[in-house]
Amino acid sequence: MRHHRQFPPRATAFVQQIGQGVLVVSHVPRQTNDDRLVFFHAGEDSTFRAMHTTPDFPTLRVVDHPLVQHKLTLLRDRATPTKIFKELVDEIATLMAYEATADLALEPAVVETPLETTTGQRVMGKKLTLVPILRAGLGMVEGICRLVPSARVGHVGLYRDHDTLKPVDYYFKVPSDATERDFFLLDPMLATGGSAVAAVASLKQAGAARVRFLCLVAAPEGVRRLAASHPDVLVFCASLDRQLNEHGYILPGLGDAGDRLFGTK
């Protein structure tokens, strides 16, 4: 859902789009605190683009920007070579980080332009740390660092045992001031959710209180499992895929992201 600023102030109706038409569904009897907000479904024209959400997955945010969806389709293609696959992961990560940082708090900042003094805005609050889950998560780091060059980078070493499908922990390193930081946990795929749950638990044990999970494709099973264990963690993905197969791979998915990133299969 999104804002629309073409309605007059003190709008007194909530509006819902049905097909190509618009229907007024209720009247607001009391004065709202913000007279600028009239909400529309994602099909309506607006300055702002909405991210799809669903009541079935309240912690999930699907980034449906056309460029993200275009690049994701190329990424899925089995014929995409390693070099192009790496570039696409990098580019999608940048675009997704733009969405995942959309609610960062701002504070006034006085600057001197070549002509005069003016007051702008700058990001305030906690420092950002990127934590890729090794090894596939490494492919998303540079794209986000290009957008937020001041971000620190930690690492979580986890791999999924192909027989048990359970995560195995072998490395963990994040900045010592974890309580003062916001964390973006990175992994191209959220499949069974085991690695994501374990990685978030490790971050929280280190003192992290604010964690978001960024992935390219997610399976419903993984989203539900992460939400059940860590309901405070929002998940940003480019696609909520259909299901897992009997081997724990996402369908339709994009294959093994680590192997495709590093050319090891």
C-alpha cells in the first residue's frame, strides 16, 4: 500500500481499488493526525512504489521493483555464466538495500553550499553492519557497500549439511560494539531457514538487537521458520518462491547460489 498526495487535505474516506475502479468503503468519523495519507493498493499510480506483503507472512517484504524482477529472471536462467551471475547478484543486492534502508531515521544537518548556508538531512542513529553467511552471502556485500560505503562487514560461517539439512557453524566474527549497531544478514537463498535461524541467534548472543535478513529468493518454509524463531526479524527478498523439493532446494529457485557464484560446480 502507498501514499497518494493528489487528494485534498483532511481527506475523510479510506479508498480501496477494485479492479480498474475505485470504491469508497468507509467514512472516518474523527480527525486523523496525518491529513496527507490516503492508501491505495499496489495497482494504483503513485509517486511511491509498494512492497508486496501478505498476512500469511507478516515478517516478509517482497521487493517487486521492475529492475529487480528483470535481473532475477536472468539470474534464474541456467545458461547465465558465472561472471554475469556475480554481477546480477551484486546489482540486485544494491537495489534491495535501497528498499531495506528506506525507513532509516534522519536528522537535520547544516551545510555550506557554494552560495549559502542551508539545512539538509543525514542518516542518524545506529551504525550499519553487513554480515554475509559464508560463502554465498559474500556475493551481496559489495553491492550494498557501494550504497553504504561506511558499513562494517562481519562474517558468519555456516553451511547446510546435505544429509541432515541442518546448519553447521564453523566461524563467527562481528564488531565488538554489536549492541550499538544495525545488522543486515545476507544470504542469496532462504530455503529451510535453519542457517538463518542459527545466524540470527549468534548475532543476538553477541548483543545485536536489530537484525534484518536480505535474500534473493525465499521458500515459504524458511520464511515461516525464521518468523517462528525470530519474529522481530524482517525478511527482504526479491521473490517468494513456491516450495522446497525433497532435497531442500527452492523451487523454482536459482540452483546452488554458492556454486554458481564461485564456479565450483
